[in-house]
Amino acid sequence: MNDTTIQETPASRREGTSMGIKRNSKRLAASAIAIAGLAGGAMAVHADSLGQRMLALPAVAPAAWPAIPATTCATDESPDICDIDLFAGPSTVTVKDVTNPVGTQTVDILGFGVNIADPSQVTLAGGATSTIKVPADTAVRVHFSKDGSIANMPELSFPSLPAGSVTNSGDVYSFTTTTDMIGTSVFQPGSNADAPRQIAMGLVGVLIVTPVGCNTCAFGATSYNSEALVATTDLDLEFATNFHAGLHSFSMGYFGQSPNPDGTQRKVYHVINGQSFPDTAVIDAEAGKSVLLRYVNAGVTDKAIGLLGLRQTLLGRNASKYTDAQTFIAPLVGPGETADVAVDIPATAVAGQFYSLMDQGRQMNHGTASGFGGALTFIEVLPSIPPVIPPVDVIPVAATQEGGLPGGPLAPTTPAAQDPAITGSEGGQTAPPTSAVGSQGAPSGTPSEGGQPAQGTTGP
């Protein structure tokens, strides 16, 4: 049974004031569990897709727990400033769609690239190149450029940063991160006329500011065992084709809706980090530990990211910490918004268990062979990484002496040679010391044969 609700997309992420229809299927939870084949299980994001993980069972310990890498800064111009090159340009995303003869659908996008070597390396939010991550107290200088196919130069906007904290001179944007900026936020086109359409094409990047000295912290000094970015984007094939052709005639009031005004189906796709299920990557987690998830809604519709079987602690939104953290099953994240959440993996979870993580408000109907696909990924519980045991220094053993006793510093010592006069007779007994004039009963003389002392003599 479907529940139909009316949703208004915020004006910052659309054109006009048209309302759209959002269909919410209560069967999504059951479908996700069925797809996973693990009732009551759990799922997450890493380099492998769910299919690859299933083929690799049983679960094995990872080489390292996932973490979002810090951005490499150039300091050639000024040692105290983190210089970053940021590029905006076109690319494509391919999703599975069996309604096409080739079984896939390629959609045109716009994306960001941080310190990329090739313009083709731009990605959607959450992709490999669209994130800037720096610690607090970092002076950042962003050198921005764009592909010539983007007609209007998009001015950059950092909506979650404090007003007046960002200054720009031409295509160079400067700001210094502070403790007030810690958390996850976005950057995107600003005030140019095409900004709403450029954002709808996927031109959204992620800015992460961490506490000083802790690359896997959200706020404060709490470090998380696993960290993952979960950025959602809506792809509308008709709109993307129209925009790529330079027509700009598509009515944004219908953006992202599956049916056309006449009721016919349209091709609309919902992705996580630029991928749709079943190609989304899996997130590694360890039983009894916490996972830090950084949600980013880079699309134009609300997202309720639900985690089946576990609860999520909402730590903050839009780089603003909650003084009283809240617990949800599926926190709502609006267009252009972010949320940092913590997920505690039960200590009783077994290796190979999966937890589904999905957009609860979207239809998972991407036209895959199973009839199920979209903004869905999984958290997988993996065995603990074995501790590294340092090698123990071993004292080398020298060659053994005759008789099998070891030589070297630990070998038994040989007694020093004794004076023949005091050495024992044959048989190994030691004779008492001799006396020139022995008292009565005192032994004197050399030992007798057989090793017994000779009978002493008495004095006058």
C-alpha cells in the first residue's frame, strides 16, 4: 500500500513554487531485507558492491577501517596556507536499466574535481574527487576553474559557513576554518542565473572540517572506528539531456518525479556517491564499535535515510553540533543540507551480517533485472583486524660443545685447573690441603690410591 504525500522543494534548490508528489512505499523495508537475503540483517559502503561481497563470503577482516581521506594541500605559494585546486566540468554517470536494450542508462552530469589531473575525473557529491576535508584552524585558499562548456561562470557558495568568513578575489576563495565550522557541509554554485540548474545537474561538493588532531571525529574528541560519506543525488534523464543540449527549456517543477504530467513513466534515478544499487559500495564496520556517517543531500528532494535494524544518533546538521544529540531510525535531510550521525554496531553482531541503508522516501524502481535499485547501500560487519604483534628479539644460540651442551655466554663454565697437590685422586674427589706439621687426627700427605686420604701421623 502506498502513502502519497505532498512535498515542497525548498526554493534554494528549484525554480518556481510548484509542488511535487512524493510516493512513499511501506514495502521498501521488506524489499530491502529480501534483496539482502538476510532478515534482521544489516548492510554498509566500501570499495566492493553487495554482489562482490556475497561472492567473497565468508567475511574477512579488512586491511583498515574506512575513513574519508584528508585533502592534500599545496603549500608552494605560502607555507601557512592550504592551496586547493577546484575544477567544475561535465561528465556522465551510468546506471543499470533493463528497459534499455543495452541494460544500462548513461546520464549527463556536472561535477567537481579537487586537485584532479584530468578534467574527466569530476564526480558527483560523495565521489572520489568532490570532497574537501581539512582540520580546524586551517587557512584554505581555493583556486576555482571551470570547463568551457559551462556557459555561466558559477560563483561558489559555502552556505553553512559563517557569514563573512569567505572572501573571494576573482576565482580565488579564501577562508580559515574554525571550531565553529566543524562538521559536514556543502559548496555549490552561488548567485549566477543558472545555479539552480547546475545544482540539479549534480554540481555539489562536500566540505568536511574535523577537530584538530582527529581525522575521524565529527565533533569533540570522539574518534569513530569507521567513517563514510553518504551523499545522495537525483538524476532526471529528460532534464539532463535538455540541459546538456543547451536548451534550458525543461520545467523544473517536474524535476525528479517518476511520472510525467500525463501519467507516463519517466527515467529518474537516485544515487549514493554517484552510484545506484546494486553497484553501490559497502561500508565496513566492526561489532561493538561506532560508525560515523556523513549524510549529504545533493539533490532537490527531501531524503529520509533509514537504517533497518539499528538506530542513528544525530550529532549535528550543516556543520552545527547538537548540544543534545537525538536518536532516529530515518533522519530527514532536506535539499542542500547535511547531517552527521553515529551508528552503534551491536557487540552481538556476527561477521558477515548486513544492515540496509536506504532512502525511505523513494521508489526503488531503476529497472534492474530484479526490479529493484536506487539509493540503497549496506553496512557489513567484518571481523576485527588482528593486532600487530611486534617481533620478539631472540638471542642466537651458538654451536654446541661436545656432549651436546650449548656454547656461548649461557654455556656451562669449565672449572679452572687445580694444583696437582690439591686435586682429587682418580675418582674425582678433592684432597684436603696438606700441612707441614699436622695435629693429631689431621690428614696429611697425598691421597692414597682409590681417592681416600692417607692416614695422618701424630706429632711429638
